[in-house]
Amino acid sequence: MILIMTIVLFCIFGLFHTIYMFIPLYTSRPQKQNDPSKETGVCILIPAYNESLVIKNCLMGIQNVNYTNLEVFFINDGSIDNTLKILDDLLTLKKTFRRKLGRLNHERVNDLYRSQRFPNIFVIDKENGGKADALNTGIEFAEKEIIITLDADSVLEPNALNEMNKAFSNNKVVAAGGLVNIVQGYKNERNAFTPSFKISGLIRFQVVQYMTAFYLHKATQAKLQSMTVIAGAFGAFRKSILLEAKGYRKTVGEDMDITLRIQELIGTKMKGKRIAFVPEAVCYTECPESFKNLFKQRIRWQKAFVDCIITYRKSFYRKMNFTASTYLLFDSLLLGTLSAYSTLLVPVVILITMSHLKLAFLLLTISISLAILQNIATLIVSRRYGHQYEIKDFVSLLFFIPLEVMFYRVTGLLFVSIGTIIYFFDKEGWSRSERIGKQIVFHKEGNVTKNIGG
């Protein structure tokens, strides 16, 4: 019975992996769109709780964007470190007043400040309520049409908002995700901001995983209208749909939750609308540098996934479209979560019984080959968007891929298995990863324009 289940799961696994390779390989290329005649109003929301190590990086990235129809809200969510003081030192804050919409509930706002140095930048100081609550507060004060959500360690590329503006010039697009790169995977040499693979194995694993997730998986999901997570590190939404969704729900995975709520609306009230993926719109974010912090992050992600599956279980194939429902149930739930237990168990059973060794070896060989081919497809697609490694780094990456497939992905199975179990004992626990506060130098048109965090 276990053997039959394994073969069935393997066939589904092979199907999804093949789809994730071929759709981006044949369809994913930089879009040659004309710039819209005007800049749509954009409001950036950055929730911040104890973000003193990274908040300057985020601010300097925002100051570096080539976009003028813009307002920015840093939401200090009851920080107990010096996040607010750092913002005051950098922005020269002064109390101000702006009327709220009065449509979304949130914790009490203590003060609203406006920068005297940069009049389009505001700081909301509020009681702690969590990330979702902070985002709802920002929506209440926002006056622009498009809402951009960033993590406090996210740093935008100068042209990121222009690329998002192009995507939203299509009236069918109600939400979009940008491309998120890991900042530790970059270096500054010869006056350029370029990918580097001279990093630890743990960071290499995350770099490869992020690249595959965005260049292949999200690109495919966007094509099939099955996007289920707009990354919290860099997402964009029409303000109207966030209000229609009644804002963010307080949960450990607010980014997946709001995306699924929007999928519900697209499947019911807003048929014909869609969620886009914009790989030309790029931001950089930190990744955990220790196994302990990576464990915390991935456990939180898995708890968020389980919570959303349970919350939206009655919406599959009813309120959500066929492709989104199929992706969630088969690729994410069946292959991504439930099969993790059998994948960890089957080798043990085979070793104990010493049966079906040839078949097991064949399936293992094919799965490893598929994973390696998928990583190669990632490199091909990412190169189209300018993500190119130097020869030495490229060779190191090629040698690392088999190690990533055979070792690091097993740790991913453990994260999924443990995270799922922990969810039923601690649904709302937020295991926060420690920030690094990496200093980076940002570039524009080949010249260094900002020293971020320096």
C-alpha cells in the first residue's frame, strides 16, 4: 500500500516539476511594455517591530527609487528598541494630522508624524498589535490608489515601482508580487551590484530556493492564475481590493491569507481580475544566517500554510478557481506537506524490509534528476532577467546543486513535518528570526548613489 501511494505521489510530483520547468522556459521573458503616460499614486507601508538594525537600509532604498507620486508610512508597531528614535534622527519627525478612513480595526495610534526633510514620508507610532494590525493601520491612513507592502529589511531597486506601475496599467490586475532576492547573495565590485556565490552553504541553499520559487514557481502560478502567496517582503495591491477583503486578518501568515482572500474575491465578485507576478520589480531582503533562525522562519511559514488551508478549506473549487484550488491541494498540501512524512518514512521501511530496492533507487534517481533539471531551468530563466554569475561562482553553483537536492532539501522536509505538528499546539506563536543588518551599497545606472546602512 505504501509502495502504491509512493508511486502515485511520485507521478504527481513529476507532473508539477515538469510544468514548473517548461512554462517559464517557454514563456518567461522580460516584458517590453511602454511606460504608462502617468504615475499611479503609490503608498508604501512598512510595519516595523524592533527593526533598529535594518530600518535605515529600507529607508535609503525608498529614497533611491525613481518614482515621484509616492507616499511612505513606516508603522512603528510598539517597538521596545530604538526603531522610532532612528527614524526620528533620519527623518526629523514632527507631529501631524490626517483623517483615517474608519473602515478597518486596529490597535490604538499614539501619534502620526511627518518628516520635515522628506514631506512624503510619515511615521505612525502605535500600540503593538502584530504585522497584520500594523498594515491595517497603514491602509487606514493611505491616500494613494496602489498599496505596496514591504518588510522592514526589504530594499527596493530604483526602478521597482516603475515596473509595478506598468503592471497596474492593466485594469485586470488587482494585486501583484515582485521578485525578492537575498541580499547576502550579492556583492559590490567594479562599481556594480552583482550576484555572488561566495557565501555559506546555508545561505546558498536559500538563494537557490528563492530563485526557483520566484523565477519558476511564481512565474508559472501567475500564468495559470493560481498565485497563492504574494510575498510579504514585496507585494502590491489596489487599495480598493484590500478594503473589499476587509484588510488583513491577524494570523501568523498574513501574506498568504490576504492572497487567498483576494483569490476568493476573484472567483466570486471580481471575475476576470487577476494576480500578476512582476519579475522586473526587484527588492532585496535578508535571509537567516544560522540554522536556528532558519528553523524559526520555516516553522512560522509552515504554520501559516496549515492555518490558511484550514481557514479556506470550504473555498476550494467553490469560491476559488480551479487552478488555484488544484495548486493548493495537490502541489502545496499533498506534495509539499503530507508527502513529507511518507518521503521520510519510505527509506526507513525499505531499509528495514530490504524490499523494492531497485524501484526505490530508480524513483530516487529520477526525482534527483528532475530537481537538478529544475535548478538548471532556474539559471536559464534568471539569466534572461540579468541575474548572471561570474564563471567561478557559476561553477560553484553547479557543484552545489546536487548537494542542495540530496541534503538541504531533506532539512526542508523536516521543517514541514515539524511545523505542521507544532501548529496544532501553538497556532499563533511568532518565532521571529534575528536580523543581521547587512550593509549594502546601492547603485543606479552603474554609479554608486547611496550607502545603505553605512
